[in-house]
Amino acid sequence: MVKLSVIVPFYNVQQYAPDTLKSLRANTRDDFEFILVDDCSRDGTPDILARAERELPGAVLVRHEENGGLATARNTGIDRARGEYLTFLDGDDWLAPGYYEQLVAAMDELNCDFLRTDHVQCTGRARAVHRVPHGRRGVVMKPREAILPADRSTSVDYAYAWAGIYHRRLVDRGLLHFTHGLRTAEDRPWIWKLHREAESFAAVSLLGVFYRRGVASSLTQIGDVRQLDFIRAFDQVIEETALDPEADKLLPKAVRTYCAIMAHHLGSIERFEPAVARKLRSLSSAALKRMPQDVLAEVMDTMDSQRASRLRRLRRRPVSARTVAA
């Protein structure tokens, strides 16, 4: 029986993949498997992974014939996973030695649907510890109890799939797969679904994932049209949350988060290509019109004036019927 399946998508990360794989080697165990998903890399990554398939104990190499993006690559890994537990790592991040052993021990002890962990953010040589925004540690709770309050950072805002471990029963219940084809913000509908529909979770004070920020090839650094997938991701959050029995309680949080992310992108619109910037304004205006208008009005009344005025201007902007339906 495989105890832990680690799903690691790679795409054009030849500069970082050796460090990632070295850290996996320092986390091997006889009952661990490492599912390495090459998402149709065009650099030296495939050769690095071919060598890892031979040399890394527990390695399983899967290759995509076409690039599908992070969400699709993770889904490929989930479909191949055999472990009682699953976790994720990105192909340009790395781990502390022995981290997965501690993670599995915590999961065995608490026996919940999923655990959330802290992580270390690495920007160049700078290091910063980022904590799960959930005060109670080592206590099993209902996940939906950690969604609110709407005006504070909560566990659904800590949308890092690799900062945790997940029981196989979530796969069996259809809760662990990501929305196919999302190129960015893929963790957002995913974490919201987990917190709405899973039965138990906990947060633990365990550090071991090192998250590399500022990578030139990362979508967070590229102002092209793929960045606009955040709109499709948050539309899904709103649509699914609106169907929840407690929609009246949860929607203000979902709308507020959507508005905050939208305002963030609009506030740094100069980093986008001109055509993408125009599309961002158009799609954002249409998205504001799709939101529940009473909830949106209440949310904007409680936002800071700069962001609220930016969104109000956009909300008044006329859009075509084609854009509203997009």
C-alpha cells in the first residue's frame, strides 16, 4: 500500500528542477511515490525528469503531449496516484529533508480529510514565513467554519495546494480535482469547494515547503491573457457558493475576495499587454454585472475608497451582450 502520493507538475523549469528533485530525494520512504508530470516542457526539463525516473526511488514519470496548465497537470497526477494520502509540490519549489515524514505523522494522528500547513516564501535571497490564517492548531474542525469572517483573511484565502495533505476519500468524493484548463487562480475554486463540502480539517504548525516567488516564467510575473483566468476561477466560486445552503452567509466573503483580486489586477494594469489590459477592463466590468448586486453593493461600501471607486467606475461601464455572457 502506498502511503503518500506526491504530485509534482513541471513546465520549463530546467533551472530549478534539480533542486526540487534533490529535495524529494531527501524525503523518500518505501511507501512514498512521486508522480512527476511533465506538462510538455520545451527546454531541458524532460531530460532532467528522465534521469529522475531512473534515480529517484518511487518516481513515476508522466508526460503530456500538449501543455495543459497547472490544474490539468495536477489532475493527471491525481488520476495516477495510489496513495492513502496525496499532496502537491510545484516544479520550481523545494522541501526540507524529512518534511513528508512529519506531514504524514500529523495526518495519521489527526485523521481528518485534510491538513493545512505553513510555508516559507523565498524571493531571491529573502525568506519569510507565511502562516495558515487560522488560529487554532492541531484541532480537528469543520472546514466551513473557517471560511468566515468576510472582512478578514481566512483559510480559503490561503489557496496553496502544496501547503497541506489530503486524504484519498476526498478523491473518491470528487472534491480533490481542479477545474480543467485553468491557467491561474486554479487553487481558488478548489479550496472553496474543500471548505464547503469536506467534513473535517485541521491546521498544524509545520514548516517544510519553500515556495519560490518571482520566477520569470511564472504566470504571476507574466502579463498575458492567461492571467485573466482568475475571472473564470472566481465566477466558479460565486456560482457554486450561491448554491450552498448557507449562501447568504458565505457569498459576501466570496464576492469580497473576488473584488479584492480584481482591484489588485486593475491597480497594476500597466504590466499587461495593451490588448490584454483592454480585455481585463471589459471582462471585469461584465463580471461585476454578473455578481449578486445586493451583495456587491454591500461589499463595495465596506472596501477602502480607492479600490471601491475603481470598481464602481468599472461597474458603470457599458459592456456588450457577448462580453456579459463570456
